[in-house]
Amino acid sequence: MEPVTLTSERLLLRPFTPDDAEEVRAAVQDPQIRRWIPLPDPYGAAEARDFVCRYVPDAWRDDTEYTFAVCPRGRADGPLLASASLHHPRAGTWEVGFYTVREHRGNGYATEATRTLAHWAFTALGCARLEWRAEVGNTASRLVAEKAGFTLEGTLRAAFARPDSRRDCWLASLLPSDLGLPSPTPYLPSPHA
């Protein structure tokens, strides 16, 4: 897929560029990001350049992950407020992931970016189900998912891979109907639910 730019009321979601490498490097030094997202350690300038110059464009080209720099609307040059992505497509389901830069937390940017990505996934990508996963205990991420409209479905044992271990993770989903959108295929809930 060719990279796209999305907008919401307050945000511009655009593909990362090489100019973003230093902001990415600085953002992921935050212990709260590093606690919940498995990243190379150390994460220096070379890792940030590799992310924005190789990983992100390759994933767009291969249709495996669409990663966005989240900036204030009307300011494509930053500052970087957050990062959000759709990844791991399988059978009409995508997974959303995000982090908010420490200085910009508490403003609802991750929730707004997540809802923007969800709308795009449902209307442009043919997504029938969007999932959110996070290691059990990542209550800030869970709060974002819940505010974005996701329904918590449960805990998956040993489903979150870390370099040194497997951890339990929470799983939540969002369906097109949760946003008032049509689904690409009919959804027939279990009569026993």
C-alpha cells in the first residue's frame, strides 16, 4: 500500500520520515514506554533511523503494518505527540498499537488516533474486527482502548512475547458496528453470549 495521511479533529496521522528519527529515539527512552513495549536495548540513533527509514516503509510496502507519526493537525513537522499503527493482518482482523510521548500524555491523543485508525481500517481496509492487546498490568493502554470503544474480551495466557519470557495479555476488540459503520461481512453473535 502507498502510505496515506489521516486527520481527525485535532490530529494529523502521517507516515514517519527520516526527519522523525531523533524524536522517536527520545520518546522511547521513557521508562513507561520501555516497560510495556519490547524494544531494542539500548535504543539509540541507529535503531531510530532503522525504524523510520527501513522498518516503517518496508511494512507499508509489504502490507504488514501501517505506522503513523501522530502530530498536531496542521503541523506535519511535529512535534511528535504519539505513534499509532495497525499491524498483524489476518483473516479480516487487524491489531492496533500505540504509545504517547510522555510530555503529551493525558490529552486524549492516543484515544483520538486509535479511533481515527479504526475508522480508516473499517472503511478503507475492509477490516471486520480490530483487536487491541497489551501485557496484563498496562492499565494506561487499557484505558485508551476502552475510551476508544473497545470491549475487553479476556486474558490470554502466555500470549505476549518478551525477549526473556512470555507474559499474559489482555485482549479487546472493536467492530465496525461499535462505530456505527457497516461490516464487510455479517456478524452473527452467539445466542449463548
